[in-house]
Amino acid sequence: METRTLILGAGAAGMMCAAHAGPGTLVVDHAKAPGEKIRISGGGRCNFTNLDIRFERFLGRNPHFHKSALSRYTQWDFIARVSEAGIAWHEKTLGQLFCDGSAKEIIAMLRADMERAGAQLWLSTEVKSVDHVDGRFVVTLLREGRQITCRAQNLVLATGGKSIPKMGATGLAYDIARQFGHEITETRPALVPLTFPGGRFKPLSGVATQARASCNDTSFDEALLFTHRGLSGPSILQISSYWREGDAVTLDLLPETDIAAILSEKRRSDGKKQIATELARHMPQRLVEHLAPDLGLVERLGNLSDARIAALSDALKAWAVTPGGSEGYRTAEVTLGGVATDAISSKTMESARRPGLYVIGEATDVTGWLGGYNFQWAWSSGWAAGQAIAEMTKR
């Protein structure tokens, strides 16, 4: 069969691209339903973008590559489309936008946009091989037990990264890009919980507190969650993108509290009270109990010297812990790294190595912060590629 544009992957970026790529577009995906990562994201409500998209909140070897697409198709453009579709939404925290109802509304909107654009969608379809012959991409597909050879002028890689393999994530985009001469930067799990050997924090499993997590000159002030395997919560997911094996993560367990000043004042006014009792007013009780043996929190406040107060403050506001690893791609929200952007046009997302080849979304070496940034990159990069293909088609 012949088609003008073949898009591999019916996720956020792939569907967005299909909605704008013009006639003769076919989207294929091995899954039984499109947009599965959209469906499960944000607790089923999809954190679809962020009000405060900033360029510096995206990681990649080229710190400028993402700016073009994000500037031309912004969060305000996608918000306008969501509102136009009648999807109610709200801001949860830190500019993060969620559907009032279900993430399925976003998927339905994208499918409607694809249908309006005349794009076809083939699900439960496996990619067996990709080649380039006589100026066309030749892709062998397996669909409903039949092998189909598809010839396409344009091929769009929108299959994402390696995160959440139980949903079928693979390195397919990397393999195809490499086949056409593209470099793949180091890939690793990102926005992922960190683990510690020996069940170090198992007694604290379920305890949550506000904290500042710091590593490699970067800090995040958000919630911290202790788990039976280690540390999670937004502050840890964020810092995991900057952490590397062997690095310590420094935790400020009282980021908005001058605990030294509080302890000094309580020493004067209520010296008979135990340190642990006072700390439990500012931190979860179970966390105080866990720290008590190491920090000597059974003492009375009146017995504290200035030096001891300073040492306690340091211990609580600069608690250095060294993870043994992470939960890996199994629970990682995204993949850090990907197809190197030095041979991709930042304006059109087209390959400089093989004209007609486009790489979008998570498959590229562009990774955003937690909170809607990666979805916005999917919308922006998918739109950029779709617009470029549509313009080329008109010519």
C-alpha cells in the first residue's frame, strides 16, 4: 500500500502530528487503544500542560533545541484547544493543569482531530522492518495476521522511549533512527522513585512530608514520600532527572522553617519539653521517631547548648542520603535522553540525515520537568512536524 505519511506511535505526539499533517496520513500502534500513557497519567485525569512553561525546565544535550517548537505552539494554544473541545480543567498546583473529568477526554479530542484531518488509525499493528528504497520508506507491518508492506514519503517516529515497558514501551524509535545514521544519547529512567538497599526506609513507608531535595546544584521544594523501597513523591521524581549513581541527595526536612530559632526560643520558654515532642509539631511523628535514636531526640530542650541546636538544625535541614538505584523504567514517567537533536531540525523535527524522516515527542533527547512539561513537548513537537509535512504537501 502507499501513503504520504506514516506515523509510528499513537501516543500524544503521534496523534497531535496526525491531526496537522494533512491528507494521506496513517498512524499505526501495537497497542489495542491509542494514547495509553495519556489515559493513565495524572491519576487518570491527565496533567496535560503547565501554565508556567519555561525553556530551562527541559533537559537535553542541546539546551536550545526545544525552544522553537515550544515558542510556536505554546501551552496557551493547547489550553485553547482543550477549552474549545468543551473539556473542563483546573490548576492543581505549581501551574499544573488537569482535566476535571477523565484523561479519556483528551484522547477523544485528539482522535476527533485526527478524523477531521482524514488520518487513519491502525491499532494492534506491529512494525517488523523499516527500509528506504527508491525515495520511499518501506515499512513492513503485521496486522490481523497479515503482513503488509507500506510505502510512505514521510516517516514519523513517535513511539516514545523505554519508560513503562508493561505498556509495550521499547527502544524502537532509537533503533530506526540509528539505522538512518542518528546518534542516540545516553538513555536512563527519569521522573522515577529512588531506591535504597536493605529496606532502609521501610518502617517509614507511607509517611509524606514537604521537603527540599537537592543534587548536583539543583533543588526542588515539593512533597517527599517514604516507600518500602526508598523515596518517592514529586521532589524525588524531579531530582531523579539530575541524580546519577553514587550521588548523594540532600534533604531539607523543614524547608520553610528556621528550626534553630524555634528550638532556641522553646529552650527558654519550655525547657522541660522533650526535643522530639517539639519537632513533632513541625514534622510527621513517625519521621521524628525514626530519627530520634541517631539524633538524640529524647533529651529535654533545656539541656541543649547553642552548638547542639546548630548541629540538630544541620542534621534536619541537610540530611544526606545516597540511593542505591532507582525503580527503573518499570515506573519511570519518562526516558531521559534519546535521539540526538544535532541532526534534527528544531523547526520541523525533520532529520538532516534522511529527508522525510521526523522524530518527535519522548523519542527525542528532550525531557521536561514533572508537571505537564513532557506532554507540552509532545503537543509542540507533534504540531511542528505536522505543520511542516502539511506545508510540504501543499507545495
